[in-house]
Amino acid sequence: MEKAATSGAGDNKPLAITLSCREQLKNVRDSSGICDAFKVKYKENPEFLVHAPGRVNIVGEHIDYCGYAVFPMALEQGILIAASKGKDDLIHLANIDEAKYLECAPFGLSEIRSWTRGDASPKWQDYVKCGFRGIMNLEHEGVATSGFKIMVGGNLPAAAGVSSSSALVIASALLGCVSWNVQISRTTIAEVCAKTERYVGTEGGGMDQAISVLAEKGNAMLVEFNPLRSIAVRLPGDAIFVVCNSMVTMEKAATVQFNTRVAECRLACQILAKRVGLDWKTVKVLKNLQSQLGKSLAEMIQLVQYHLKESPHTLAEICDILGTTPEVLKAESLNKQCAGVNEFKLFQRATHVFEVSVNPSDGRETETKAGRVLEFRRICECEDSSVETLVTLGTLMNESHVSCRDLYQCSHEKLDKLQDVASKIAFGARLTGAGWGGCLVALVPREKLDEFRSTLETDYYEKLKGLRNGRSMDELVFTTAPAEGAMAYHIQ
Ligand code: NG1
Ligand code: MG
């Protein structure tokens, strides 16, 4: 059984709101479309509605799985599920966009308990399975006693780096909790879903699941890991964050890049551990290495510069340093997707992680350039909305983009072009989420919003009409206030 954690900022909010009549359900979250589609499909009314928001990460990319804190905010846009409990253990699943998300054959709950994706490309329904699996494995009384009829919809662009996958995992898990009466904290749901989303095959961190379920309306969240803790942080009043879709889609679970980056961070950690005399097989997470050594980030960067070379390490070189064989290394440190990769850029990846990360409880780093996440939080907490403050925040965002582009190499030429156009008007802009496509987040002066949008339209979107595919500017570029975490609505 999983142990229950209870320390999230959003933990004091109930998981569900009870509604007394059907009309109330239709008035929640623009849900009449999905309620109607549910009724057409299943010839009955839904009993539950679940909303789980997507997110933008404002600063701190590809560091959650290294154990470092990140700084996301929940979007108003999200995944919306309408559902009713079934009479047997089957899950019937349909998507409102049935042309894009093909209907799948019903599957039994018993099949989910031990489900993993295997070698096929991930399908949209796999994320639903991840969510249910997490809750089922908690082994609470009443769990998985009934299946569901489900209609999935919402207004989040998929494969765009705004975390539609985790929002779907969270929404499914929350539906499981509420309908089977599993009473656990939001923090536990976040932890469980971070683990189970890995069954699709990517070794992600826990940022997306945490923000989707723990977010507080009006605030961004500093999310720390091990143990998971979320701290609400108010953004400066005049800061307008704009999400801009590069129109390049990236299915990270279907590609080798994401997991290779995770493996590179692990290998960098293990080599450093070995070099300083620790057991490389047990020290696999950069933050844990830093804690064990009691070093500052600046000192960690010195270690990187001393022990890792700038040119890529081959598998054979890594085995040599660690005194092991490729077979053992594959079992200890690599994942399936990077089985065929032979060159690992350990110096650059570790430098990116230590540059952008900071231990929130360790104030020592604030004077160095190293702590972009903590620095961002510190500035926000000064509650000063002056132009100088916004310029400083924007500069941190631009620096973060450069680190993602050059050191972590998780950008894309079109995303870089968009960042270039955006940052001419914005205080700053950076890719958000895993990268290799997806969205940009920009901090834009309030009075320049119109100019920002029209410049993006002429200098970016108009030039890529083929990719645009008829989408409106409102779909591609939108402002968003920090929204609240996931919520279920139940008619009684
Ligand atoms: P995306 O691909 O944007 O949902 C992924 C990971 C995060 C984090 C970011 C990079 C999952 C579910 N999400 O987000 O944990 O590592 O990349 O900062 O794997
Ligand atoms: Mg995702």
C-alpha cells in the first residue's frame, strides 16, 4: 500500500463538489457540449464531470526528474471528462473529437491493474489506464468495484507541451477516487499519477501531475520533490503570461529524445558519484548527489567541469569510468528507448540542471547566477510589479530558453524563431514543457498585448500557413490567469 502524503498547498480543497440537479452540471465549465455528446453516445446522462487543467511551466525545465523544484502554473484550459458508473467492470471510452482520437474497444478494469504500454506507440486511452491503475493499486476498500462510461473532451491542445497527457491521467484518477469513494489527499493523487504515467514509457518527473491537481487559483506554484510539496506564489500583478503554440507537435512518449535526456542526467550523476567515491549504483538523481555531498550549486558545476568532458561520452567510455559492462549499465541506468544511443552529452545536460536549479531551503545560492527557479520565486514574493522587476523576470526566462536550446538541446528551430520574434516585444519568453516543439510562454507588458499578437501573426504564423491549418489566433496565442487544480462534480 502507498503511504499517504498530506503536504500540498491544495490539499485542503475537497476532491469533489456535489450538485443537486442535472442543470447545475451543465452550467459547470462549459460542459453542455460534452454532456450532450455523452448522452448521444450512451443514451443516458452523465453522473460525473471531471476537469483537470493543463499547465505552463514558467521556469525550471527538465529538472523535476533530477529532484529539483520547478515553477508551473495551471491553465484555465483543461481536460473535461463526463462519466457514469457502469454495471460491470468494463470501461467504455470515447472522445468528443472522434476523428482524431479513435474510439477503442471496451476494456476491463482487471486488465488495467498490471497494464504497461509495451512496444506499441502510446494511444490516448493509455493515459486513462495510467490514471485508473494508480488508484486501483492503492487497494482501498471499494476500489474498482465498477467500470465506467466515459466521454473525454476539453480545450487543451495535445502534444503542445501544455500537459494534456497528465491532465487526462489526473482526471481519470480523480474520477476513480470520487466514484469509488477513495479518500486520499491531492498530494497522494499527484504522487501516484506521477508514477503511473511512467507506464506509457517515459521517465517524467512529477511536475505536471502535481500542478494539475494541487494548483491554487490566482497563484503559480513552487513544486518541490521528495517529498512532494507545493507552495503557492503570487505572480506580480502586472505580469501577463501568454502561451504561444509553435504548431510543431511532439509526442514525447513516441520518441527517443526525452528518455535519453533523463538517462544522460542519471549517467552524469553516476559518474560524478563514482569520481567522488560514492556507490554509483545507488546515487542516480543529481539532487540526491548534491545533498549527499553537501555542496552548493556553484560547487556542483565545478565538479562537472572537473570530471566530465565537453565532448560526448560513448557507452564504452562510461563503462570504463564506472568499471562495469554495457549489460550492467543498461540494466542500472538506461531505459528501453535509448538502447541504441551511443553518445551522451553529460557535461552539457548536467550544466543545464545545476544552472537552473536550486535547493529552496538553501538560501546560499541566491547570489549566484545558478538559481533561476528560486530567484524567480524570490522576486515574485517581493510583490513589486515595477517594470524593472518584470524585466528581470523576463531576462530569467530568456536565459532559461537559451540553456534549453544550447545545453539541453530540447528546442526546435521553429520554437527558437518564435522565441526570437516574441522576445522582441515581451519582457522574456521561453519554451515550456518538454520542448522539441510545443508551446512558448512569454511575459508581456499589458499595454503591448495587441502589438505582441499582431507581430507574432505577421512574423511567425502567417509565414507558416501550412502548419496553421486554419487555426485562429485565439487558439494559437492565449493569455491565461493561474487557474485552480482538478475538480470533480457529482450529481446526487
Ligand atoms: P511534457 O512533455 O511537457 O508534458 C515533461 C514531463 C515533466 C517535465 C517536463 C520538462 C511528463 C508527464 N512530464 O512534460 O515532468 O520533466 O517534460 O520540464 O513526463
Ligand atoms: Mg505530457
